[in-house]
Amino acid sequence: MGRSLFHKVWDAHTVRRLPSGQTQLFIGLHLVHEVTSPQAFAEMRDRGLKVAYPDRTFATVDHIVPTDLQVRPFQDDLAEEMMQAIEQNAKEFRVPLFNLDDSRQGIVHVVGPELGLTQPGMTIACGDSHTSTHGAFGAVAFGIGTSQVRDVLATQCLAMDPLKVRRIDVIGRLSKGVYAKDVTLNVIRRLGVKGGVGYAYEYGGPVVDAMTMEERMSLCNMSIEGGARAGYVNPDQTTFDYLKGRPYAPEDGAFDRASAWWRSMASDGDAAYDDRVALDGSAMAPTVTWGITPGQSVYVTEKIPDPASLPEEDRGSAKEALAFMDFRPHAPIAGTRIDVAFIGSCTNSRISDLREAARVVKGRKVARGVKALVVPGSQAVLRAAEAEGLHEVFTEAGFEWRGAGCSMCLAMNPDKLVGRQVCASSSNRNFKGRQGSPTGRTLLMSPAMVAAAAVAGEVVDVREMMD
């Protein structure tokens, strides 16, 4: 019986089995940002510890940085304190830092792949929930807490529980106007926000095989929203073509040798899985969340469900969601008025995301009363977009063109919802208060759908605006 990529990578990085039954797992790449690292570095300092592998540790700033005015000191005292902390810690512990004055700065899950730091067969850790993004490359990537950030800094290891593996095949072919974001929302809708607990998700099938690397990153990014500890795609020629020539990727003959090894780490054709699920991508339509978890979604052509029609374990959350969102059962999601449109986040802020949104926006104007933002995921994405003139398309339509950062995804910066505003968002979470206002309401959708909503002033089917 063959083995899955997960088990191959896990075994290759196992240091020893611990008495607790956990595995001491070596971490090949540790990514750090300014929010979850200050306490970890402080504990390192208090104990007189050094970073075990500075050459495997990289830091960036993204969560709290303003995306408009970036004059220091920041107006937010806590944000400025966090910035000073990571600057001091990176210098003291000799960790490379992609700061605001560095052309490599951006959202941690955008810059890791685009620099070639993220590679197949790796174990990757970061103090951020959406570290599963890096699994798109055939890596096993975990989001970790602050105490674990300390552990990896000090030892380059984590104590981890073994996981089961669920293979998710997406069959058929996506139709026009349906994107990787719609696929991941449908996976969560089908399996539930807790369906992946104890699992790593392996994504495959014709739809996933046909995806670009940026699409695969969007797919893997939200694995955590379905409860999975990690999500990944087996590496293939698409992966290798993306990595070749990246700053931290192997060069020349070393790249060919690495590619051969990477290919060997892919799941065997006869690999055993703990569970298998198939979804029909051909049947999928643009998807919009209506509730307060990413699992509460419908196609844009569907109506909001009646809690009574749902499984008993989902009814309480559905009733809570309807009350919070001020929605009625059986009402269409299309036509929901919006106040804010946000294109960005580690889920959907790459150049392909901006291109798709710009296709919808070009020649149109943002609806009156809608505040619309486009926030590139990195300075490299910003430069690429401006080289193509995408920023002019957005600004001429009435969008605000911003600098690189997390922005309104989690609102640990000046970009926040106000009061009961409704936001069409390309981000990954629609929890209560997620975008800065305790009463603000978030509708998750693809960047193209956000662009369409910005122009219409309400949720619409983006397919009606496409050539």
C-alpha cells in the first residue's frame, strides 16, 4: 500500500516519538510576523535562549500596518509598539525582517511563496491560522500559537499529534465566474466548519489539477475554516514552473535535483486515506456567505435557508446568524445591499485575483455610497499590478488603491467597518466583529464577486457582468 504526501513529509521530519504519543517534528521553515511574536521573543530573552536556526526563520510585517498613511510613529500606540518590538527582536536575534522599507514586505502567506521560501516536502509553521496556504506547494504547513512560536524559535521543533488524512477530489470543470474561492467555500459548506478536526486535507481531482498555484493557495488557505489542521495539493509541473527562478529556490542543476525529490514526495497512486470525498466542480456557482461562519453559504442564485431545514446540530447557529445579519429565511442573497467592498487578504490578494476583479470593474463605477478598497498582498503584487495599469482601472472606477498589508481582513489596523455596515469581502472569516465593528456584517465571496457588488451596490451574480 502506498503512502500519502502527508505521511512522507511527517516521517521525514520526525525527530522522535514522545512519551505523550505526540511526535517531535522538525520544522523546515518558520515564518514570523509582528502580532504573535513579541511575547515569544520576550520569553526567549528571559531564558537566555538564541534562535536555533536563523537561516530557516523569516519575519515580515502585515497585520497591524496601515495600508494608506505609513508614517512612523503609527497613530495607534499598540501598533507602533508591535512594530518596534519586531524590529528590535529581528535585529537582536538575527532574523531577516521584510520591513515596510523592504521591497519584499507583504502578507506572510503571500511573500513566502512568491520569494520561493515555500517549497514542496517542507514542514512550515507560522503564528497565524492561515498557514495552511503554503500546503498548495505540497508542504505540510501549520498555524501555531505564541507559545509554539517560542518553541520553534528555540528548538526548530514542535510537539504535534499525528493527523488523519482526507482526500478531497473536485471533479468536472469550473464554469465561467467560478473560482478557487467558491470551491473552498463549497468544501466547508459540504463538510462543515468542524468536519476537518483531526485531519489534514489533500485536495486533488481534475479541477485542482487545472488550478494555477495562486488558485491552489486560495483553496488551501481556508482549510482551517473547515476545521482541518492542514491542507495541501500534491506538487506537479505547475508547482515547479512557479518556483523556478524565485529568489530562495534552488538554482540550475540543484533545481532539477530538487524537483525530482519534490515529485517523489507526492502521494502514491495507491496511497491509503482515512476518508475520501468527491465534489462536482461543474455544478458549482459563485458562492456567498450569509451567516457568521464560512460554512454558512449559498450560491448567489439560491435563497437563505430556513434553520428548520438544516440538520439539528446546525439550527442554533443558523438562528443566531439570521438574527445577527438581519436576514430572513427564504430571502434571496442576491440583492443584499452593501456598504463596503474589500478586495485583499492572504486568501485573495495576489495578482491573478486583482486581474479578475479589474476585468469586472473596467469601464464601470463604484456605486454611490459604497466604500471600496483594493489592498495588494505584497509590495511585489503592488508593483506588478501597477505595471499592468490595474491600479488605474480601480481608481478610475472609484476604488481606493492601497499599500500591502492585511487591512480589513481582521482590522488590527485603521481599516475597519463602522456600526452595522455590510461588507462584501474576499477575505476568509465572517465571524462577529472580525472586520473591526462588533456589529459589522461580512459576506465572503471571490474578488470578482466583490468587484461586481461594489459596482452594483448589492450582491449580484458576477457572471452577468462578464464578457
